[in-house]
Amino acid sequence: MSEEVSTVSVNGLRIAYRTWAEDNAEGTPVVLLHCLGEDGEDWRGPLISRLAAAHPVFAPDLRGHGRSDWPGEYGLDAVCADVLAFLDALGLDRVILIGHSYGSVVAGILAGKHPSRVERLVLEETPAMLPLDPPREIRDQPDEPQTFDWEVRRQFDRQRNDPDPRWWERLTEITAPTLLIGGGPSSHLPQEDMAVMAERIPEAALVTVEDAGHLVHEDRPGEFAAAVQTFLAGGSPSGR
């Protein structure tokens, strides 16, 4: 399996991305969107090795993360526009989109705004973008060095506290078959919110990987990869 780390100019920014693919991988391209504070390298593991056998796989560093530019502006609509421009720059007309946490919010916004670009959608431990009560504290940057722009966290927390209502409304406009994967009660996210999202998205199912917590693809990589593979093959992943 070949792997490359490249860069592409997107909306005036340099976006770094990794690609994985076997020589004969001709399936629909897969794009992986990482969580807050990580980068495309976070996806390395069983999911990559299984998907890359049949699909070209792309994992960008979202703006403000990793090797991509840190411009200081991190509105979710801007990040979504980056991903759309990334698809255009690489000639990816229709993709399988997989996101974790922060990345899943971006994936859901894109799938609602541009449904024709997403063939299948996987949302791992995705927060519901509804107003938070009590609101999140907007924390100052820690003293120790960070591998991402801390302003991403501050702006995301503000958007979590008072989200654009269109993001929630557009869930009903997602046309791609969608799999939501939750980590069960050990996650800090309310699992019932994901169940409500699964009901709101027209063709969606929720799978719970019990005791996996928020980092399902890291802490239970085999089960996560199997659930995604089964879903992409058109089956019904099992979950408890």
C-alpha cells in the first residue's frame, strides 16, 4: 500500500493531506476528517488498511491543525468550504465522508449543504449542534506548546454554545445513507443526542460500541473498522 503526504492550495490556504491506496483501489474515494486537536495521522490503523484495499483514502489536516495553515479564522462554515474546495482541487466529485467529533460536525454540515457530493456518510461520536445549557467555558490557551491553533478550540466552543440553527435544520437534507457510531455511556457526549440525529437524518442508523468512549476508532479500532466496512458494503452493522 502506497502512502503520500502532500499539500494543496485551498481558499488561499495550504492544506496538508495524506493519501493511502492499493494499486488496484478503484472504489469511491474516502475522505477522513479528524477531531479537534488532531490531524490526518490520527486515522492510521485498521480502518486505513481495510479501506485502502478497495478505495483511495484521503485524510486532510483541517485548517488550524497539523501541517496545514493556521489562519486564525475557524468558523465551521469556512472549514466546510475548505473541505469542499479540497474535493474540487483533487477532482473528487463524489466521496464517502467519515468524520470524528469536530470532523463529524464538518462532515454533517457539508453533507447537508452539498448532498450530491456525498455517497455515504459516517459520523463517529458526533455532537448535536444545539445550544448548550450550561454553556461551555471558553478557556485560555495552556502554557505548554500545542500541535494545533488553540483558537480553533475557543471558536468551536463558542459555536457549540450558540450554533447556527441551519446546521441542525440541514440534517434533514442529507441524502447519503448515514451511519452514526457512538461509544456508549463512557463517552462524555450524550448518546441520546446521537439517537435524535439518527432519527432526523432521512436514511440513518446508530451503532453503539459499548465502553468505547469518545475515541472509538482508537480504543476499539477493530470493531470500528468492521462496522464501517459492513456499512460501506451495504449491510447493517450490529451494535449494542
